[in-house]
Amino acid sequence: MSGFMGEESLMSIENTTSLKLVVTAILRHQSKILILKRSSKTKSMQNKWGCISGYLESYEDPLTRALTEIIEETGIGFEQVILQKILYPIQVEYEGKVTFVIQPFCFSSKVSSITLNWEHVEFRWIDIFDIKLYDLVPKLDELINCCFK
């Protein structure tokens, strides 16, 4: 699997000051969803709750990048996660300055133990019905609902 999974969607973005390709890994363990609170040290969306994510370089395979981000941000290894679903890419405009084109992946995890890196200050395994209680990165609730319905 190579290339961004929604390259045709890039053609519809016009007049954007900055375009960033991103992968997002939504992780479930049993009936709970992992959310992580972003550090004030991150480049965008500081102190908001999100899932595992990272920038994608044009030469990178999106699935490989998503798996790498899982290891970097949670300490959970490749052998502990199972790919459940690949969603269609979405676009999120942020503060009128940047458009994120996000390739979402849905995974299940065999483990719940997490080791955070510098990008996050807190994590929670939550019930999907509690997602609205958190200050989330844009469109995360929609992606989570698509992953696990």
C-alpha cells in the first residue's frame, strides 16, 4: 500500500495558505476509545483532546506512518494492534491558516497500558458515548463514530 489514500481530494483544495497531510489512528481496547490530551508544546491544537496523529511526508506510506505514530505516542508495538478499518480522508480547516487533509485509520489494541511521549500530557480510555464531554480536535467525534459503528 503506497501513496495517500485520497489523493483525488487534494485537487479540490483551493486558495489554502498551507496544506498538511496527516494520519490519525483511532485506537479501541475492548469497549473503550483512547483519547490523548495534546501538550502545549505541539504545533497546533494545544490542550485539546485527540487521537494518535502525525504529519505525513509525500514519500511515506500512510499505514506505516500511522503504525509508527502509535509506537511513538503510546509505546504500543505493531504486534499489539490490529487494523480494523480505513476511512476516507477528510479535510479540516484550522484557524483559516492551514487545511489538514487527514487519513484516518481504526485499530483495536490488545493492551491498554500506555507510555506517553512529549506530545501529550494525559490519556484516557473512554466510553464512546462520553466523547462529547471533551474539548476535541475538530471532527474527531465524527471519525470515532465512523470507526466503530
